[in-house]
Amino acid sequence: MPDTPKTPHGLDTPHRQDQALAPGPQRPGVANLPQMLTRALVSLSQHSLAAVGLAVTAALLLGLSQPGLRAVVEAHTLGWLQGRQEARTEMHAADSGAEQPEALSRTTATEPSALTGEQAAVAEWIAKRYRIALEPVSRLVLEAWSIGPRAGLEPTLILAVAAVESAFNPFAQGSGGAKGLMQVVAHAHLEKFEPLGGLRAAFDPVSNLRVGALVLRESIAEAGSVEGGLLAYMGAYSTSQQASYPQRVLGEQSQLQQVAQKAQTAQTPQPTPKPQKIAQTKAPEGAQTLAQAPKVAPIH
């Protein structure tokens, strides 16, 4: 048998060194250790949440089964909610100011049943003509009837100006800073808006109506006539379109007056006619009346 050739001494050393340096097979447990830990943590979390949920459910059931404990929990919860509500209210009051402006707290709607007959008729006519809700219009009509006598103005004139200026749009914005129902230049009449809540009150219809009536009264007093006062209120003294402004306002007022007068006439009770006396004719002399006629004996 031939002898196996031997490798010279030292020639197989690098090969053995490579085998020694080559990574050996890893153990399955060591390679999957991170994944195993992750799965364990996830499973533990799920079980912990389930345990917490079971504990909360058990506590709720226990509390509901005991009236005394339930009352204590309800009282504590209610007190906590009330405390948070009071805190929010105080914060809101601190942000918006200690006092609420009158324009923000006043109701701008009135039931038509609170108006008189002529006021209700005017409110209904305006609501139909300008396609707006009856309740807010009723509030404006009531306010116009309240302001008019104090300002020395016809209520229908105040409402006519509001109709021509903004078509009863309380949020109307005109040129030159005119705002609201009566298109009042708010920054020019700041002193009139201050008691009502400041410049923001210009968009409150009742406040705007009040200030507009004051400005209209001053304009008429300075001009010496209603027509001149309307031109001064508009702030115009020339051009045909501006000159027609008084006619437009007075034409609107005339229609409102007709509606009010018609309603007032319908409510006025008509006098009941007195019964006429039937004249009795005097019988001529010598004629016998029925009572004086001789009685005729009955025929048997």
C-alpha cells in the first residue's frame, strides 16, 4: 500500500487558522433572544392592561352595589365638575371683562303678541317686504315706538331710515365707516356708543337704532327741516341720486303710516246705530179707535 504523501510541516497552518477564525454555528436560543424579550414584554403589557381593566370593573361593580359608597363617589364627581365649571366661568369673565355690555345681554327679539295692533301690522309688513324674521322686526318696531316720542321723531320715520339705509340688515357695512342697521359712522359718534358697549355695539340692532335716532334728531335740528336733516344724515348735499334720498325715506315712511293707520282704523270700535223711533200718526177728529169701537154681539 503506497504511503500517503505528507504535507510538509508548516504548510497546513494557515488552513487550520482559517477554520479556527471562521464563525461557528450559533445557538438558536441566543439568536432569538431579542424577539423573545419583545414578545414577553408585549404579553406582559396585555395581561397587565387586562388585569387593570378587570380591577376597575370590579371596583365599579362593588361601588354600584353599595349605595353609601356610590353616593360619596357621585358627590365627589359632581363637586369636581362644578369646580371646573366655576373656574372656566371665572376665566371667561376675566378675559371678557368684569361687566357685560348692555348690547351683548339685551334680547333682540320680541313676540308679536306683545305689540299693539298698529305696531304688529307695521312689523308684519316690514317682515314680508324685506323677507326677515318677524320676532327681531317686532323688537325693532317696539324700540322705534319707544324712542320716537323721546327724540321728537315719528317712529315710522326712524324705521324708514333703517329700511333705506340697510334694508334692516344689522351687519351692513357702508362706505366711510358706516355700520349696522342705521348705517351710523361709529367712530364719529363714539360717545353715543360708549354707554351701550363701545364700538362693537354698532352691530347690535337695538343700539344702532338708538344712536341712529339721536343722530337723525340732531341732523334735523341743525338743518331746520326733515328733508334737510335727511340730507345731513346721509352726509350729501349734491348729485341727483343723493338729492333723491329724502324722497325715498319719506316715501317709505308714507307706506308705513298707511299700514299703521289702516290697522288703527280696523281696531277702532264703530258706534252702534240708535234704534229709530216709529212716528205715531194721530187719528183724525171724530174717528173711532179700536178701543172705542162698539162691540158686536157674536152670532149664534
